Amino acid sequence: MTRAIRSRIVFLTIVSALAVALLALGGFTITNLATRLEAANARNATQDDQIDGLLEDLHASQENGQRLWDQILALGAVPDGADPATIAPPGERGERGAQGPPPTAEQIAAAVAVYCTAHSGCIGVPGTPGADGAPGQDGAPGQDGQDSTVPGPDGAAGVGVASIECLDDGTWRFTLTDTTTRDVPGPCRVATPPEPTEPPEGELP
């Protein structure tokens, strides 16, 4: 690396450091000026409110004094003093000054935090429950689940046929393994005709 290149690198480094320092100083100055401007606007707004309150009190006092003066005159007496209207007649209120800039998000958040701290955390009175909403639409069919690998419980014992019997009247009787019986109409047997008998000698069949 040549001497000229090293000198250029050192020069660029110094210039970069100075630029960063100037930017930081400018940012600090702008932030400080903005903070001071906001504080001045807040003081001016407070003073305006105080002046308005004092003017309202002064006007109310003058109106009250004028009413008392008029009442004394109405009673036929002569007040001791001068007519309030001639001492300090109320003048017209001047125009209000231009509104300052709106509060920043940080100022609003700080004001809300102070208010909530003084009012139990900004917890309001619970509202009235709303009406039920309309039923939602059915969702898409889900996928079939996997077959269980756990065998299910054994079922109840089945009932089978223990024996079958043919009754004398031709009815089938099924006796089940639970000792109950079921009769089913037959016939389960065919009646045997009686055997023919031979007639006595000398008689025709």
C-alpha cells in the first residue's frame, strides 16, 4: 500500500467521522429545539387559559357590581361611589391566537398513562351483553381418522339354540341357551292314519 493511498484512507476516515459527528449534533439540536418548542407551546396554552379565566372572573365581577348599583338606584338611594360602567367598561374579547402544533404520540401516551393511573387503570363499567350472532357456515369435511389399534370391549354373550323339540300338537319348540323357549307353528310331524281292520267273517268290507 502506497503512502498516497494511506493518506487518502486517513482523510476519508476523518471526513466520515466529522460527518457523523455533525449529523449527531444536528439531530440533537433539532430534538432539543422541538422539545423546547413543545414546552413553550404548552406554557403559552396554559397562560392563555389562565388569562381567559381571569377575564371571565373580571367580567362576572363587573356585571355583579353593575347589578348592585342598579338595585341601589331602584331602591331610591344614592350609591357611594362611581357607576361601574364608567370605571372599567367591559371591552370586546380579542381574537384567539393561532393553535399550536398537535401533541405527539409520546405526549398522548404519557397523558393516557397519567389518566389511567388516577382512574383505577381505565377500567370502565361492563357493558350489556350483545345479541347472539348469526350461525356460521359449516366448515369443510374433515379427513377420516386413523383406525384404532386398541381392541374394543367384548360384546354381550350371544344366544343360541340349545335344543329343538316337536310337541304332540305339531308345534316346534326351540329352547335357547338362556333357558327361554320359542314356539313356532308346525306341523313338525304328520299324523299317521290308523291301520285298516279286517271285517268279520261273512261280512263284506
